[in-house]
Amino acid sequence: MSLDDKWAVIINLKSGKKNFRIQMNYLFRKLKDASIDYEHRITEFAGHAVLIARQFAKRQFRNFLVVGGDGTISEVINGIFDPSIEHVPNLKIALIPRGTGNDWARFWGLSRDYHHSIQTFLEGKSRKIDIGRLDFILEGEPQSRFFINSVGFGLDARVCHNTNRLKRYVGSHAFLYFAALVWAVFKYKPKEAHISAAEKQIDDTLFTMNIANGCYSGGGMKQNPDAVPYDGKLDLMMARKPSFKDILTALPLVFNGSILEHPVIESFRTQKLLLNTQNGRYFEADGIVVHYAPPVEVSIIPDAIEMVVR
């Protein structure tokens, strides 16, 4: 069997440890029953999935099955699309969700019930999707970061940072996103920013900004409710400096999908933008905190890879 048919299976043990061995034995049995050829690796540390996926990609693997959460599939995407690798055509990725937020899985209706998500994979339906890309300079060296779901700046990045800090003390639970959001909302101070795109130029204070390929973020919030990852566009929403009243009235709207109706919110769609922020330090990409130095270019790669879907 050629590598056109073989699957690289990348498993994050830390994404939901409960019943891990039972779930993996079930997966391997179903792969064998379906006569699917594969190699599997289990991650051992943060960022390991990037290295594993990169090695598989260098060996010309075309198919990647990710067992993990948003962060794991994001790391795999960054390994696959590493600029140093000569890419093969017709790449395909599938997901068996085991994370905390599972925002990318939520968009596709993939369940944390591993029986359901494995059956979805075995049925093999797929469609081409877009991938986001960020380019910036750090310590004098050009850097590229890819994202599959969304990227956030300002408050959005601070919430992710706070969530990761809270995980050290209370573990991974869905309520962490809300706790981290409330914590950040009342402490974060907006910064001056310049956004340049073909569609719009913005010079203002930036409280929060989410640039989305998929509509969900932060464990079920809908900051860009109309975003779909197959239209060749990025959906952007940003909030300028809000008042205390603005914050209180906006919070419920983030969860019911009507946040774009709030008067403090600016939104538009684009294929590429340049963001320059005052004192930029880090952004979050698919829930992973990434340090950077402004400016940063954010762009979309249309039809970059096939996703196995329901």
C-alpha cells in the first residue's frame, strides 16, 4: 500500500486522559477491521505534534488522523505546512476530538463520543477547507504560524493565556474559558492598533480582536458567527475601548451568536490584513499562545487541505 492510502495517526495523551487506553484500543481495532494502513505516534510534550507531523510530511504522508483537541490539530497543521517542506498535493486531515474546548470539532458536529467520531472518519466523506497563516518577525528572524480555526489578539489572547494558567491548578474543564474571560475582561487595558486591509483601514484602540476561519472559539463562544472555513475569506471582529456597560451587555451576545450587533463591535471579511499593535507581545492561535513582535500579516490559504466531515 502506498503513502497515498496510509494514515499518520497522531495522538495527544493529555487531551482527556480518561478511558484513554479503551478508546485507543477501539480505534486501532476499527482501523484494522477496515483494512486501513497506518502508523501512530503519541505526543510527549507541548509542541511535539508539530515535530511528529513535520516528520510524517517529510516522508510524503498525505493523510493525517488527529486524536486530540484544538491545540493538537493546530500543531499538526503547523507541522504539515512547515515552509521548509515541499508539499505533496491532495492532503487530508481527520479529527477524533478529545480536548477541552473542541471548537473546531463543534463546527463540524464531531462528538466527543469516540464511537461517533471514529465512525465519521471511517465513512470517509471530506471537503476542501481553508487554512489561516500569520507572518511576522521575531528576534530578527521571519516566522510563520498557521491556524485552522481562529487567531485572537488583545483580550482574546489574554483569555487564552489566563486559561492556560488556570489549567495548572484546576485541570481542564469547559468552565475555565468563562472564568478566564471574566478574569481578563475587568483587568485588560486596550492598546493602540492599526489595521490595514483592502476592505478597510482602522486606527483605534484595540480591546479585543478575533480573526476566524471557523465560527466557534473559547469553548463555544461565537465571536464570528458567520465564519465558515471553505469560502476563501477570514471573518474579523474587533472591539474598541468599551465602557463597563458595554462589557456587561456584550458578554451574553458572545454566546448566543449576536455579538456583531453590538455597537462597540467592528467587523468585516478579508483575504489578508496587516496588524500593527502597540506593545504587542503574544496572540493566540487555536488556543495556543504564540509570542510575536508587530507588525503581523494575517492571510488565508484557500482550499489548502481536505477535512473528513460528517
